[in-house]
Amino acid sequence: MSEWVQATVVERIRWNDALISLRFEAELDPFKAGQFIRAGMDVDGERIGRPYSMVNAPDERPHEIYFNVVREGPLSPRLAQLQPGEHFWVVPTPNGFLTLDEIPEARHLWLLATGTAIGPFLSILKTAAPWSRFEKVVLGYSVRTRGELSYQGTIQEIRQRHPTQFQFVPFITREPCDDLLCQRIPACIESGALERKTGLDLTPETAHVMLCGNSSMLQDTLASLEKRGMKRHRRREPGHVSMEKYH
């Protein structure tokens, strides 16, 4: 069984009724931007744990996770109620391969996420690595409503630090959005709307795409990219699309 260590909440951020960030202190092993840890609480005599991606960069403190509250779930509603000074448990060893050292060289890096799956990409964007490796970096963030576009302050800081390299593209799928892309990520790839918005070609010759989201998003977006001649990246068979299921 994995060893657990205690985490102490430093700050609780309530973006809305269903979206919460916890900043916390804990003795974690070194991690790479894009990786996740396992967080848990004791419920009716049983320790319930789930994976949560790190939002903070590896050299940034406090640590931070961002999650959706599943109202009938055994863990997330309890985590969401924690206040500064209260505790939960974490497995200190990080995991996951959605990291920049796992992907091949490319001119442009596309980071496409749905909902809380933006967390690992924010961790990556806070590091120096993407800015030294890629000419252009695009962050695509798909949510249902404008009220779910969390971390806008962080994204604005990244834009200010890297004004010529970085582009942020929000997707709003369930309410009118005249100035934004109003369809799911795969639909905007299929129609060419994402390329028109960024002014960049999404092609095997120039791009590497990292996807993080739910199963439907991953499946549909990969299918759209495959129509462009892109294929999933694996260590033994290099490609153009890296992906990790979230939840």
C-alpha cells in the first residue's frame, strides 16, 4: 500500500459552486510539470483517494490542485469544504507522462484542455521549458460557460511574460460567445476555426499537440487531428499528439 503524508490547506479558492482550488503544504517528492499526485480523505473508516494534477510549477510553493466537485462523490465534496489549517492526505510520489520531456521537437506547441484539465498545462506554462523549446505556444481552454474560465489572472501573467510566443484561446460551448470560439475543440479543428483564430497551421510538419480532458474530448479531438495526418505519440513510435485522460 502507498504511504500517505499529511497535507495542510493554506488557501481555498472557490471559483464557483462546482470548481475549487486548494493550495497546500506537504512533503512531496520532486515532480515534473504536468504530473499528478493522489489526494485523499478518510471516509467512514476508509481512505478514499483520487488523482489530481499539480497546478503549481515544480519550484513554486504552496502546492495546488484544481478540481470539480462531484456532488454525489465520496471525496471531492469533502475536499471542497476544507479551510486553511485543515488537513487531508497525499501520496507524495508524483506520476504521469504528460510532460514536455516525453514529447519530440516541434515548432509549435498546442495545449488543449477541457475544464479542470487545464491544471497540468498551467504548471507547464509556468516553467522555462516551453519558451526555450517552441516558437509559439497555444493554450486552448474549453468550458461550458464564461463563469468556468478559471485562472484568468494566471493566464494573463503568462501572456505578459511571453507576449510574442503565447496565445490563449477560450472555447465556450453552452452559451453565446460572439468574440470567442463557440464550439467544442474538435469541431473548431475540423472547420479550421482554431487555425484562423491563432493564425497558425495545425499540421504534422509544425505542431505537437498535448490533450488533457475527458474521454469524449480525447477521442474526438484525436480523430480530428488524424484527418490532418497527425498520429498519437508513443515512446516507441514518435507522433504528434500526446494525451492523458482526466477523471
